[in-house]
Amino acid sequence: MATAAAHETARTQAYGTGDATDTTGTDAYETAFDAAVAADERIEPRDWMPDAYRSTLIRQIAQHAHSEIIGMQPEANWITRAPSLRRKAILMAKVQDEAGHGLYLYSAAETLGTSRDELLDKLHTGRQKYSSIFNYPTLTWADVGAIGWLVDGAAITNQVPLCRCSYGPYARAMVRICKEESFHQRQGYELLLALGRGTPEQHAMAQDAVDRWWWPSLMMFGPPDDESPHSAQSMAWKIKRHSNDELRQRFVDICVPQAESLGLTLPDPDLRWNEERGHHDFGVIDWAEFWDVLKGNGPCNEQRMTQRRRAHDEGAWVREAAAAYAAKHSGGRQTGETGETGATRA
Amino acid sequence: MTTPTTVPLTAALALGDDALVLSHRLGEWAGHAPVLEEEVALANIALDLLGQARVLLSMAGDEDELAYLREERAFRNLQLVEQPNGDFAHTIARQLYFSTYQHLLYAELAAGEGPFAPLAAKAVKETAYHRDHAEQWTLRLGDGTEAAHERMQRACAALWRFTGEMFRPVEGLDVDGERMESAWLASVGEVLGRATLTVPEGPRSGAWTAGAGRQGLHTEPFGRMLAEMQHLHRSHPGASW
């Protein structure tokens, strides 16, 4: 693989020899790692990496994976009530994509030496988090559109730069995820467009949803740059490529003309074009709400976690049966996988 | 190609409603599946079925009017597919029974030249996959742990009484019900046997299950399912979505 070869070259240059292990300690590895990152090369699973880089990535990828699977809940809430069969098919496919994203991401995290079970356990016991946006409720059908347009739109703004993240498996997973997310974003926009052009009741439903989702969507970019605890190091490692505030501004600038096309307003009286900056100015975000939801006091934190734990607990007997079957029929192979369908993992 | 006048409406509704209703039930699993791979798999089957339903209902009329504006008594689906998900074993048993039937049915329709042949040619490939998925899980639940075996045996027995209805004649559906039934019994029996499960002994039809769903007689949970499914659409008469 080209990137691995380049990393090897960087390592060799740093050591002055191809055989580093005999002659040097961590410093030489670190120099090679830094050189690879500086040269915009991908770090691959078998490459040496600093412990903190590894743990930062595990934390971030796990949080992303957890967000995908928790994020299924607010949208699945409307599958059984979708108002047309076409919309129902689109929504089911979308929720299915999210499960698929969870799968890629847990797999990417596994390349760093952790397991899906371990990460799920951390989610279920509150030691790892998911995106706070999913602690808001989907109260009407229009919320499905607002999530697609705003929440997926914000996620894409955050995630497109991750396709160039320094860690190879994560970057590659993100390429595929971003393609699907941009599809979801357009579907959400199109859903709102139909409501915006529909009956007065449908228009009001769309406006109400945008009013409720706009500010939480802006919070998705995380705290302001001067209060973001992990940002500087992640930027240096090229896990992160742009600051929270930069991405938030980019998102606002994208959304304003789109809202106009939808015939909907954004709930911010301070929102206006600033000729001098070449960007939209916008109002002050309620960071007290952000921290409060993050701490567990959002409208749905309890509900989301209860459903997740229940699904996991109620599914335990199924996973156990699959593992037992695999053990019986694998002729002594390891029991973590379940044979021909690959349908589950214990 | 068939013209609308040659489409047997009763048959299109019967098959379309089967697919629509089971797709809806499988959609209820979203966010509740026992393992992430099953979130993907169950949604996949639900989407295949919804695709089939949309083609079939469109042969009979407007898909949304038919799905959202008919009353319970006008639906022609089998009672089997409207049964609540229950635990994962019930969902798998229901799927094994139905997918085995649907696969046999579409194989036969695909081989013919009737109005359903084009749809069946595509759907038969999908149903082969659904059947395989249900079979693989039947094996794991039946021949995995003792607890799972008991659950699966119970689920197979509980749904057994809804399986006779599948082979009753449907107007406009040119298939050999008796031959399909014996093929179905052989296939399901073989899978249950390999899964160390016993074939249930009870009757496969009764006063309310002798083709009752096909005639618009349903079970109590179905009304609530429809109430949920139709509520939003009915709340905005004439609106487009």
C-alpha cells in the first residue's frame, strides 16, 4: 500500500536505518510518526502511534459510531407513521444507512485494538458519549426533514474534512459515510420543500421544526474554539482540520440561502450578511443549554439510553445462541463469529 | 406488458397487502434489533417488501390511497404477516413461514406468463435471500442455547395456526396451491429438523384462519397497526408529501 510504504520511508529516514527496533526507542518512532503526519501520509493500524493519538481516535470514532446508532432512534420514531410509501422507503433506507455507518465505524475503531463489545459497554455505562443532538425529540413528521437538512448538513460540514484525517481506516470509512450523508441531506431538504410548498398546516409544521432544530444544529460543531479542550492537539495530529468556529460559520453561510429557497425563516433575529467579513453574522448560542444537555439533562437523554440498553439486554439471548451455534459448528474455530452468514457477532 | 384491465385486482391486493404489512412490522424493529447487523438485515428485508408492495398496489390503483385510506376490513393480507413482532424468535418464525411461501409463489409466478411474472422475476431473488436469512437464524436459535431453543419452539408453535391460509385459492392467482403446500411443508420441516426443532402439531387453520385475512377478517393487533400507519396521512386530507 502506497501510504504504508511512504510511512515506512519516513520511518527509515528518521532512523537512518530500516531496522529501528534494535537501535532506538520511542523517540525515533515518534519522529517517524510526526514526519508521516507532516507529509500528509496516512497512519495505518500497524504503524507505531503515540498512545494519546490512539486514545483520542478511539474516543472520537467511538463517539461517532455511538451517534450513528443512537441517531437511529429519533428517525425510526417516524418510520411507522411516514405519510406516503415513497417517504417511508426513503426513511427506512436512511435509518438502515445509519446502522451501516455504525458498523464501519466500530470496525475502524477495532483496528486500534478495541472491540465493539467494549465500546458498547462504555456507551451503555455512560463512559462514552454520543452527539447531544439526538437528545432532542422528533415531535412531528417535519422533524425528519429538519434532521436531514440541518443535522445531516452540519454532520457533513464536520465530516468532509475527516476524509483527509491522518488515520487511514477512519478517513476511508468517512469517504463512504459522507457520500451517503449528503444523499440524506438532500432528501431532508426535499422533504421540507414539499412541506413548504404544501398546505398552510404543512408549511407551519416545517417552520416549527426548523425553529426547534436550528440552534441545536449550530451546537453540533462543539464549544467555541477557546473552550474546546481537545481541539489543538487534534489539529496538530491532523485528525481535525478546521476549528469548531470555522466549520460553524461555513454551515451558517450554506444554510441561509437554502432556507430562503425553502420559504422558511431561521429563528435568529441577529442573522445578517456582513459584507466586510464576507460571512453571515449570527446570534449568540445558548451554551448553558449545550452543557446542560451534555450533562444528561436534555429532553431525551434518559429515553435514548433506556431504549439502547433495553435493545441490547433483550438481544443478549440471541447473541448467545449465535455464539453457541458457531462454537458447535465451527469445528473448534473461535467462537466470536457465527459462520456462514456473518449475521452476528457474540 | 399488461394493461390495467387485465390485472387481477384481488390477487394484486392480496400480494401487495402481504408485502406492505410485513414490511411495516419489520420496520418496527428499527432501533430495537438484538445486534447491529440485524438492524441492517431486517431493514433490508422490509425495504424489499415495501418495494414489492408499491409495484403490486400500483397495479391495483393508487398506492397511497390503497395503503392509507382503506379500512381494516378492506385489507387482503394474510393474518400471519400482521402478527406482532413478539421476541426475535417470533419474528424469525414468521419470516421463515412467510418467506418460504413467498419464494415458492414467486418462483411459480416468474415461470409463467401472467401479469405478475415481471415483478416475480425480480422478487424471487429477494425472497431467496429472505428465506436464507430466516433459515440461518432458525438454525442458530434452534441449535444454539437451550433458552433460545425453547423460545424458537414456542414461536413456531404460536404461529403455526396462521400457515394454512397461505395455500387457499386467490382469485386471479394462477398457482397450484396443493403442490405449493406440500413443497412448503417439506421445506419448513427440513429446516426445523436441522435446527433440532419439532414441527408443530396443531391445526394449520381454524374458524378465523381459513383464508380469513384474504377475505378481510383480521386479528385485533392489526387495527392498531393501521391506526398508527394511517394517522398522519389521514390527518391532512388531500395533502402531498
